[in-house]
Amino acid sequence: MTGRVFRTIAGLLSLATLGGCNLMSQIPRGGPPPPPPEGVQVVSFATTDDLMLEGWFQPGRSLQQQPGTRQPAVLFCHGVQDSADSNMADFIKEAGYTVFSFDYRGFGNSSPAELSAQAVSDDAWAAFQTLRHRPDVDPERIAIYGHSLGGAMALSVGARAFRENIPVACVVSASAFSTYRRAINDFFPVGGFLLGGGNAPNPEDWAAELGGIPLMITHAKDDDVLAPYHAERIAAAAKGAGVPTEVVFTDHGGHVVAYFSHKPIPRAILAFLSTHIGPPGNVDKPTEPKP
């Protein structure tokens, strides 16, 4: 996919997010993140094309209390109107899990660069590799969670990990789009299919490539940014390929508010994480990270 088409999608989703939610103070924050909260480690890491990305590693409560242990962790991939300082992962942090969020190229404090579907997917992979090689993270118990564009990137990481025989405990794709063409077409009927996405891989393709990695797909039925049929298409692709798939819809909450703490979707995601990576306090003694 060309950078021009990718920027078109990103711009449309960004405007739709801003226009589709009346709770303006609660919309995910775009642009450079503020200074990190106390206890957050700022991590710089390189991409395969030698750019530098910035991530925020927030140790969970148990890791803070039990240094020297190796614990489960969640890699969070943010959406287009967001950054490493995302409130879409607050409910996971509040539950006590260790969370690593990061900025793609061109976002937040990461290196400015041309955007494309493949480049952003590669950035998510670089973040995953950085997380799994940390001595305080159990590489066998990493969950990948993403919201909106990040939900697509979470699927891309899971699919690549399965192809390369690298463990991923589970994937959560939240309010993602199914294909780039359909994402554009939602805003420009017919024109989206004409603009298209070239030969770019699509989220529903990645979902079908997860193999045995458990997948949860979440979406609000009143999402006016990305319609719920996208979740249905992703789920159909995954189930058709034999991927263990769980789908959770909620009637209300739109594209953003559905992911605030104590709502049905966050509760379902936390239960899914507990099943597949264990509760936040489930620790292992350090071992050498896998190559």
C-alpha cells in the first residue's frame, strides 16, 4: 500500500473519531505524548530500516513489588488518533498487568517517516521483539492488544509470530477494520474500492494466519467510525481458518468509550488475558530469553 493511501485512511479515521464522540475530553490523545508518569520506563528501539521508535514500559504492580522475576506482559498497539500515552489500555494497567505501548514512525516521539501499511506493521513487530527480549518479561506469556488501526497491527504481529514459530499467548483485536479498501469505502462509497489498497496485506488475512493463537475480537454495535461488520468479517476469516476465536459485541460505547474501565468489553478482555497469560501476579523466575 502506498503512503498516500495509508495517510488517507489514517486521516479519515482520525476525523471520524473526533467527529463521532461527544465526550471530547475522553477521546484518545494524539500528537507527542507528555512526559511519562512516575514509574514508566521510556524505551528507544530500532526498526529494521534503522529508524528509532519510542515506547513506554509500565511495570505491573507485581513486577514493581517483586523485581527480578519474569512476568506476563501486554503489547499495546495504538490507533491513528493516539500515541504511547493511550487511555485505551488504561483498564489493563489498572488491573495490574505490565504494559508496553509504543509509537509507530511518524507518531509521538518516534522518528518521522513515510507511512505505509507494511512500515507500520514492521514497527509493531519491532516493538514485540523489544518486549519479548526483556529480562523481566516472560516471552511465553505475551498478549498482543490493539485498538482501531492498532487492532489491525495486533493481528499482523500475531500472524508473523505464528509463521516464524515465535510464541504469542493471545491476540485481542479491538474495533479494527477488516480491509483497507473497505475502510476507505465506508467514507467514500464505491470510491474506496477504486482507491483501493493495492497489494497490501489486510487484517482479515492476518486473522486467518494466526494458526492456534487464541483470538478475541471486540466491537461496539454503535461504532460510527468503523461499522461492526468489520469485526464480523475478521471473525469469519479467522474461524474459517480454524483459529480459536471469541467475539464480543457491546450495544453501546462507540469507537472509544466502549473501552473505558468497568464496561463489558474491558471486563471480557481482562478475563481473556487471565485465561491465556495468567493473572497479573503470576510470576516466573528469570530465564534466558529465547532468540
